[in-house]
Amino acid sequence: MQNNNAVIAAEAYNYPLLIKQLWSAPLVHSPNQEIVYRGNIRLSYSSVRSRVACLANVLSGAGVSMGDTVAVMDWDSHRYLESYYAVPMMGAVLQTVNIRLSPDQVLYTLNHAGPKVVLLNSEFLPLYLEIREQLTSVETVIWISDEAEAAPTSIPVLGSYETLLAEASADYDFPDFDENTRATTFYTTGTTGNPKGVYFSHRQLVLHSLATMAALGSSAKGQNFHTGDVYMPITPMFHVHAWGIPYVALMLGVKQVYPGRYQPDQLLKLIQDEGVTFSHCVPTILQMLLNTPGSDKVDLSEWKVVIGGSALSDGLARAAIKRGIDVFGGYGMSETCPLLSLAQLRPALGELSEDEQILYRCKAGTPVPLVDLRTVDHDMNDVPADGQTSGEVVVRTPWLTQGYFGNPEASDELWAGGYLHTQDIGISERGYLKITDRIKDVIKTGGEWVSSIEIEDLLSKHAGVIEAAVIGAKDEKWGERPVALVVANNDTPPSVAELKAHLQVFADEGQMSRYAVPDQILFIDSIDKTSVGKINKKVLREKYGN
Amino acid sequence: MQNNNAVIAAEAYNYPLLIKQLWSAPLVHSPNQEIVYRGNIRLSYSSVRSRVACLANVLSGAGVSMGDTVAVMDWDSHRYLESYYAVPMMGAVLQTVNIRLSPDQVLYTLNHAGPKVVLLNSEFLPLYLEIREQLTSVETVIWISDEAEAAPTSIPVLGSYETLLAEASADYDFPDFDENTRATTFYTTGTTGNPKGVYFSHRQLVLHSLATMAALGSSAKGQNFHTGDVYMPITPMFHVHAWGIPYVALMLGVKQVYPGRYQPDQLLKLIQDEGVTFSHCVPTILQMLLNTPGSDKVDLSEWKVVIGGSALSDGLARAAIKRGIDVFGGYGMSETCPLLSLAQLRPALGELSEDEQILYRCKAGTPVPLVDLRTVDHDMNDVPADGQTSGEVVVRTPWLTQGYFGNPEASDELWAGGYLHTQDIGISERGYLKITDRIKDVIKTGGEWVSSIEIEDLLSKHAGVIEAAVIGAKDEKWGERPVALVVANNDTPPSVAELKAHLQVFADEGQMSRYAVPDQILFIDSIDKTSVGKINKKVLREKYGN
């Protein structure tokens, strides 16, 4: 037998999966493609790549080396994008700071991650001044200002971003290193306790990018992302690397548009002026864009939008489709880098009516390549994929956080049994996963489990409902009872009786349990959200659950 | 600084890139999708997955374990496909035997790779009997026969494939192991010396599959492979894993059609009956299908075809496009797993006429994700991508053979300077690589380098030319002079003078060097090919080069 006779050439290149290599192909096929900031600044791919090298030289000059952390506090910008590459490519760790957290929490995450340098947008100076004296690791700040505002003297500033880049060399020999080197870190916005730090390696980000590109390109018709698209993220770049899609956009070689701070008018204008065809956002943002005055004058019929963070409701999906938007769900979370599944319409659904297909657009969808996704009972046995039986969604993929920073207990809980526990409850049918609830949000009433998301979805179908949230309120007799909180459409405000009757129809048809029709429906002005735009059920329960 | 404080949960799953995981998503979204053999046998994805487990149990029973080699000698079939999974997934090595080699060479490759078990199609029994006494490693044979032919008693046979599978358990717990474990091996069909063995690991095949899926899905319009397609390979499954596309087809969840032995009528019938929309082949096969009597009655207007192995000529591209075929080039080789680049029409080419775009379809194309492809001079410096300057194509990707089996010298030559040397000469422009020649096929005349492929391509544009090969013949004055060997179209046979005048036009226009117009043009009946369908210039030089 000669089969252990494999020769490895002395100089054979043992290719590590590193973020720098995402540039290899696009610099060849798309060096002149545009990266646009707010419609004002236009850079080519090759000049952004040069600026990435300049930024690395600036950071290097500031003492950043392998293993050090660099934090960014900015709106979505070309600069943020440059940090997505420069920091990890030099072997350092990028901390994307959630600037919507409270000052205390921002302080906590900065001191926990320990950045040496902070890239600070002038708009966050007040926040920064509030916490600066308690910062334990930051040595210097790189000052960012769209308005050419001078850097403050009250904090240690290395210089202004553009000035520093202009003075730096565009030569930087990004080294090879172990693909398991940490590339990024950020903090989840759990509603209990301190934010928890997750972290991702070069290998994980490269594999996530490849699998996401493969999945998004695979759809026969629509719900896809291809070389002819124009991309604009509307998920903050501090939030799970804007779902990793900027890395995919690079590999595709498409025009990329970064909108700065999210302002509905400005977002709609960019979609129109720049010809944006592919975005992703949470439901609230899409809702907001559709309801912005003048939105109906913008042609959205070429726009494809992945909805994540929370489920895409039936009502929102229909409103979007009416505008010509190719809207579909995606599923994942901070711990999962994030992508796990996409609700693209597979050809087998072609036998359904367009109306029935909308149901599938609203699901979590089918797993992307390499995702081993199971729905299990308490003993980790698979539950039947019968469209009826629910279980916890647990996953394995090559791009899951291996734990939480400095929190072994939560880490072990996350990975109990060798699968990452999403804490989401799901049901599968035709290969499509539907998330019916978070484990902690499920409502237990009279021994029955009721899905809050299902009731929200059915409420959203009513024309008088703009948005709905359902929580469990304590009940002496039943343990819990569902309470619906509704933001009404002021043009056609519904009554409580109307909404109950609306739900009763679904209960009579067997589409929802009779126990699930809420006794209480309250009209409120707005629904509390977390910093990343999800319904904040913890706050709602505190307000309305007792 | 707390940033080295990363916690890895005790049970966190450190996901290795293994071929078994290609099944995770498709078993969820496409369990009932079809895999078809010759239009007769239809299996679902989930039943093929069960049969993969059965095959692993059969092989295990035959004594195959981690690190052992299993050879396959079959036409393209569902059985071959099952071996693509079962053998590597159990940690063994799949040897795909090139059954078009001479018996001596088949013997050499079998003894060199050392398989314990051979899966043998009855059609190769005569070949097998010729070499069996000299086989040094084979312990038993699994007998394959479409015609239910009884297994011969003259060789040690474990049993018939279908009978063995029927008797085996469909439970096999495919283990996790190091992703760098070797998965496959096969032998290049170099025209000099013994065939050289290349080998690929699980990690390499998974990454190749992901990047290929990502690249093939990325095209805005046409030249793509998506969930709505029906796939049929027409590149032998013994040849570089049928370019790795069966693995991509699985991840997409598309219908797959395996045609058995390639018979033009049968291939056309399958395209028609099964609705095939995506294939790949060498130019000769496409040529043959277009020229098969009755081919014009088959609707090929939904068919997308990647051409590799040799360059797609302008003449063949036009003939295919006239039939409605979306034909485009791909580039790679045995050593590269194989895919390096694809000639998809990127949106930037939209400014060109359809006629000019055909030129780009005929190139090697733009690099796929993670491919670091350079065109270099003798000192490994990049040559300008100006559409003029040629250099050797050298590459780095995560899926390149790290050497040749038991051949350290050739291995070190392959990897000199840390890049894999393709031995192809290329020119780049607009990001598209064009291969102008193999280093050893380039013609040196009067101090000038002349590309044989370029002359072949220009000759192919003439309606009287079915196929052309150009070689260098020894010449006392000029060193070498190009000689053109032409297979003429008998309907409109051209004269030598006509073909010279045809080429002279391009020389006058500056599209080719005046030195490149061959002095001699010979009409021959057929052009010698290698076992994988490439023009065999070594044989042609021996016949016509002196």
C-alpha cells in the first residue's frame, strides 16, 4: 500500500482562511466599482483597499499590534467598512460598539473588551465624555467628523481620521497568521444582566461570507443577491457585522451604499438616487420606511429586502409586496454570526398560490449550506417536522461563537449537549422553519403553550393594526393570559371588539388555539424596542404584565 | 485588558469541514428531490443518503477503514455519486480511476494508489482481467452491472453492488475527524512520464464546493446555477470529481441526472426528457452534440454549459449561441480541484455588443472567491493586466493539491516560490484572464512567441473548419514554424489558400502577429485527444512536427 505516500511540496502554500483574502477576486474583477457614503463620498474598491492599508499603518503607529482591540463608535459609513478589514487584517480585534446602549452599558462593554484605540464619531462625544474617566484601557481616540468639526482637547486624540489616512502610507504587508485568530467582538443586548461578549475568528467570518454568498445566490428567481445588485445595509454595522453582508457585497463586486445615521427620508432618497436593489433590516425599519410621508413616490419595485432580528409579520409582508418589494425572512442571532436560514421561495413552492407563498416568505426559512439545524425536545431528541410539533432550535455551523467573554457559566449553557441553543422555539414543515416564540416569551396558559409571535402575526393582518406585541400577564386562574398591545392605524382605528372578533375567526378555523385569543387588548402609542430594534418584551411585561 | 479572556464552552462544537456536512441543509429542504440514472432509475435525495450509509457498511464489512483506499471504475452513475460520499465520509480515500488510460497506465495508477476494494462496472472486466495478476493491493471487487450480468468467478468478488446494498444496514454513524484528512485521489493525464497522483482533503473539497456554489450563483443574468436548474454532468466523474459540481448540485437541492456512458443520442435525449438546464463539458463533447444528426430537433435554448479542459473557441461559442445555449468558459486543472475562474458576463460588460461579449465568454474568466490568481514573469513579478502582456498563471486557493503522490521533485516544481504553477500562459484585461497557451505548446518562431490557441481560435471562426490544432514544427531558419491541422467541414470544404487568406485578414488588422500565419495547413480526419478530451499536442507533434 502506497497510499500514505502523499508528498507535501516544500513551498506548498497552506492557505489560511483570512479576511484579507476576500479581496483577492474583487480587486481583479471590480477594482473601479463604487463604495458610496450618504451620496456625497464616492470611492472605488481599489481606493478603499488602499485606505484599509493606510488605516492599518495609522493604527500600527498608535501602538496597535496582533491581539490588541480597536473599538469603533460610528454610524454606518465607508470608514466603518474600512475598519471591518484593516483591524482584523493586521491581526487585531475589531470591537463594534453598540452606541444605542445606555452609557453604563457602553462603558461596561468597552472596559470588558479592552480596546487600545477608539474610532469616535463626533456625534458620540457627549456619550464618550460621560464615561471617559472610567475607561480602563483606551489610550487614544481617532476623531471622526463629517462636518470637519475640530477634535476636542478634553480627550486624548491621535488625530482626525481623514488627516491621519492622508498622511499614512498605503503599503502595509498584511501578514498570514492562524485562521482561528479572533477578528471581531461585540456584545449581545440581552434583556437581563450585563451585555455578553461574543467573538468570531477569521475562519468563521470567511466561512460565513462564503456560505451566505452561496445561499443568497442560489435562488432561481428573486430573493437573491447577485453581481447586478446595488447594496445598502439598514442593519447597523455595530450589529453582527451588519449581518456579514458587506463581506458578501465585496466578493460579488457590487456597488455598496452606506447611509450614515438612519433617517427615513435620507434612506428613501438613497434607494432612489443610487438605485439600491438589495438591503436587510428589522421589521420596524421597513415599517417606518413604508409609513414615511412621500414614501409612495419612491419606486421600490426593484428592491429586495431580507428581514431579520424579529419575524416578518404577514401584515408587513403584504404591505411591502403591495409596493413591489421582494421581501423575505432570514434567521440568526448575535451568537451565530448571524446567518442560519433564509426564507427564499424554493421551486417546490411553485405549486402554491402567491398568497400562500407569502406564508413562507414570513418564516425563518431553509438552512443555508453547512448549517446543521435541529428542532429538539428537552432530551435533545428531534421533534417531527410535521408543521405541528414545536421544539427548541439548536444548531451547529462553522461560524458560531464558541462562548461568551469571561462568562464560563453562560457559555456552557449556550453549548449544552454540543449544540448551540438558540432559545427559540420552532416548527418545521416542507423544510421551512418557523420561529413561534422565544423560550422566555412563550405564554403558558392553563397548561397550554401559546405563541406570542403567532398572535402578533394574526393581529398584523388587520388593516387597523400598525404593530402589535403580545405578552403573558400573570393570572391567578390560568397562570398566565396573553395581553395584546396594539399600535393602531389612526386612519382606520379599530375597536377592541373588532380585533377580538378578527382573532376569533382564526380560532374558529383552527389556525390558533381558542386559549390564545387575548382577554385584554390595549392600545398604546408605541412599542418599546431594544437597541437593535427588537420588541422589548421584558420592558412590556414590566409595564403591562402584572 | 480583558481581551484574552475568550471562553470556549466545554461542549462547544469545533465544526470540522467534512464532506458529510454538505448533506445537512439539502436533507432538510430537498429530501424528495430526484437523482436520475439514464432516465431509468429514480432515487430521492433521502434514499441516496440511506444508500450512502449502506455502501459504507458494505465497505466496512470488506475491511475498509480510516485511511484505506477504495477505487471506482464506472461510467457516470448514481453509484459513482454514492461513492463520492460514502468513501470519504467513512474516512477512507476515494480513487476515481481514469478508465480511458491504457491498461498499463490503469495498472500503474491502481498499484500506486493501493486500493483495497474496487467497484468495477462489468464493461471494464476485460481491462481488469488484463491487469489483475499484477495488482498488488486489491483484496476484493464489488461488481456493478446494469444488465444484471452475473459476477465472474475469475476474480475475487464480494458481491453485486445492489445486492450488497440491499442487505446492508442504512445506519452508519459517520464519525468526525480532522478536516485535513485525505478524501480523494486521482491521476493527471500528463503527456510525459507516468501519470501523477494528486489528492484532496475534506476541507479542500468543502471549500471548493462552497466557493463554486457562490461563484456560480453570483451572475446577475445567465451563466449561473440555481435551485431551479436540472443538472447533468458531461465531464467524466473520474475526472477531478466531475469538476466538483455534483457536490454543488447537492447543496442547491436540484434534480441531478447521471448519463452513464456518454452516447450523443442518449445525452440529447436526457437533456430533452429530463429538462436538463445546466451541464459542463470539454469543447469536443459540445461540438459532438451539436453535430449529432437530429440534434437540431432538441430544444437547447434553456441549456447553460460551462466549457473547460480546453478553451472555448469563438467558432464553437457562436455555433452554440445560435442554438440558444448559454455557453461560457471555466478554467482550472486536475491540480486545482479544479475551479479557478469562470467567464460569466459581469454587468460592466453590458456596454459591449453581444458580439463583443462572446469574446469574454471564451476566456478563462474572472477568479472565483478566495482565488489569488497572478500572471507573472520568470522572476514572479506581476505582468501588467493590459490585454497585451503575457505571463505564467500562478495561483493560491484553499483547494490546491499540496503535491504529487510519491514524487517530491515534481511537487517542488509545481509549488516553486509558494504559488502553484499552472504552466499556462495568460493575458488579462478588464479582470478577465485569457489563456493563450500551455508553456510547452507555445511556438517560438524567429525569436517571437506565438500562441497556438490563438491561431486555433481564429481558424475556428471559418465556416469550413470543424476543429483545428496548431503545433510548432522544427524549422532550420526560424527555430519553429506553426503548422495548422484542420478537420474540415465536408459540406463546405475550404482550401488551404482560403484559410491562409482568412488568417491574413486578422494579421493585417493586427489581431495576430504576421509570423503566426502558418506556412503549412494540413487537412486531417480527426485530431488526437487525450483521455480527458484535450488536444494531444504531444502526439500531434510526433506525427506532424518534424
